[in-house]
Amino acid sequence: MSALIDIKDVTKTYQMGAETTVRALDGVSVAIEQGDYVAIMGPSGSGKSTLMNLIGCLDTPSSGSYQLNGREIAAMGDDDLAQIRNKEIGFIFQTFNLLPRADAVQNVELPLVYSGLPRRERKERAVKALESVGLGERKHHRPNEMSGGQRQRVAIARALVNAPSILLADEPTGNLDSKTGDEILALMDDLHVKGNTIILVTHEDELAQHAARVIRLRDGKIVSDIRNRAVGA
């Protein structure tokens, strides 16, 4: 059985001016199984953000293979990539990225709008996702009526609403105080126990210790890949 994510010998280069080429990823190979909880770490310029963008189908490799759920992503066009992002990947950002004039339900149902679901079904699924992160009673509140932790829970509910293959979290506690950050990490731990595949991009060792596996990058290469515990443990 193939891995959920199967990346083989991937490179990513960027042209900086007429004569300078930057190799952000240099022959990266990694496989991630369904239900795993992986932290991707590395200093600035290590390639972790580039790898996150490739996994999230926000960009494509310059060379090599990336298969998600058995589908080759590397050669897909923009429309196909957009469909993959909507159906297969739930994004959790440091800055929440919520619509300020929309309430929690409207923010959470946004990915479903692009799926073409009827309005009633969209709202039912959005409310269920909010309840799953403990925000059922705040469903009609707008972002400015909620704390930072509540806004991040809305963002997590939005990421979950399409039942994606992967939750991709980019520094999800970066804008939160330590107590609220711990609550969000506990929620992510619970989502992992329930079977969600989580990829956490962070520069903080404390966050990475929540993951079952830690991948470290430097200069576009994987320098270590260490498993802290078994999948689902």
C-alpha cells in the first residue's frame, strides 16, 4: 500500500535575477503515512516553507515526483491543483486568515462553497465542524468578537470541514499566548488521536515534540528524520 504522501528526489529552484539560481530544495525524498503526525523544522532558508508549499499544492517541484493519495501532483495544472487544495488539504495558518465580516459558520463553510454543496448541507457541516473544536456556542460570532484562541479554533474547523486527507499547520500557535497555544496543541493532539494526518511546520522544538515524527531540513536537504513515537500513539 502506497504512502499518503510520496515525495521522491524533489528539487525546487528559483531564478533570482538574470544570473542567480537558488536551489530551495535539493533532492528531497520523504514518505508520510495516513494518520501520521509530522513536524517539519529548520532554520530560515532551510527549505521548510518551500516543502510546505509543495505538500500543500501551492507550488510544484522543478523536478522529481510528488504523489498524494496515489495521484501525481508534480505535473498538474493550476485548476487541478486548486481542486486538490480544496478537497484534500486543510490549511491552518498562523494569522488565522478569517473573513472579518463573516461569522464563524460562514468562515468555516467557505471551502464547501467551492465544492458546490447545497447551502443547507454546507451550514450543517460547518456547525458540526465548529462543535468538534468546542465552538458550537460561538457559531454566529464574528472574528472581532472572539479571542485569538477561538479564532484559531474557527480556522481549524474550516480546515476540517471538507474531511481532508491532510491538515497542514504553519506555525499555528505563533500569534497566541502560551496558555492558548497549549490549548490549540492539545486540540491538534486530539485530532491526531482521532485519525487525522497532521503536518506541522514550525521552528520551535517545544511544538515539534507534540508530533510523532520530526523532519529537519538544512540547505534544502533533509538532515534528520526521527520518530518520537508510533503512529496513533
